[in-house]
Amino acid sequence: MTAPRLSPLFVVVGFDLAWIASAYGGASSGAGWPGIVAVALYLAALVITGLVGGRDVSLLPAWALVGLAVEAAFVAGGFIAYPATGFALLDVPVWVIGLWVALGGAFLALWRPAVPSPGVLLAFSLAAPLAYLAGDHFGALVLQPLSAGSWLLLSLAYLFAVAGLTLLSTLVTPSSFSQRISST
């Protein structure tokens, strides 16, 4: 079965919907189950459409572990706090770790095997703290007031995490988004 032709917009909108369900679920239900379900559906859609393949899926646990480490460092550093929620690891709710896995799915679907350009990585990293501002607005987390220095630290953490994970993905058999859609 040939995967349907999909634009990168599918990947981005799907991730955004998973993010909204996660932030809303984390804020409203406490356990974050809407986000966990949305992330599972998003990842299933990426796999079913062939945008993320079997070898890609094997990289997703790395995204979860790095995400857990980054978020736990943010919590330990006092940048963010998550209200008492359901299941959490190192004070990081499972739905947040799920978002890192969804982010990994999006990056793998869009750029694998290539690493995004330095400009893309820098823009993403500088914008990443906006997600925490929105999460704070939803009530999914409590964000300490951001100074320029703390914004820079959050951005650098994302830059190194995402750059490292995308570099790791180049070690797995390539099948980038552009190759996948051009072969259909």
C-alpha cells in the first residue's frame, strides 16, 4: 500500500493539535489523558501514512528520555513547575514526555535523514519558550517570569536536545519526508 501524498502542513497541524490537547488536558483533568490519547493518535497517523517508519519509531524512546531530562532540569532549576498531576517521573507529567515523543515524530517526519538547517534549529529553539508561555496561560504549568537570560537558557537546552536527537536520527537508515512524498 502506498502512503498518501501529504504536505508538511499535516505534520505541523497534527503536532499542534496534540500539543493543544496535552496542555488543555494537563490543565483541566490533571492527569493529562487527553494529551496522551492525542499524542498516540498523532503518532499512529504518522506511522500509518508512512511518514514515520519502523526504524524511526525506534528513535522515539530517545526523544522521551531526552525530553524527560530537559524538563526535569527545567523543574529542578526553578524555571517551571507542573501542578500536582497524575503519573509523573522526576516531577514531569507523562503528558509532557509524550509531547517530546510527538515532537520527535514531527522532526523525523519532516527532516529525516537530513538535519534541519542551522537557521531552522535556531528559530525553533528561540521560539520553544513560547510553548511554555502558552502552557502557563492554559494553566498546565507554572512558568517563572522569563528574563532574557532564562529565555536564552531554555532556548539553548532545546537547541542542544533537538540538534543532538536529529543528528542521532542520521545514524538510522534514511527515509526523509521529501524522499517519501516524491516516491509516491
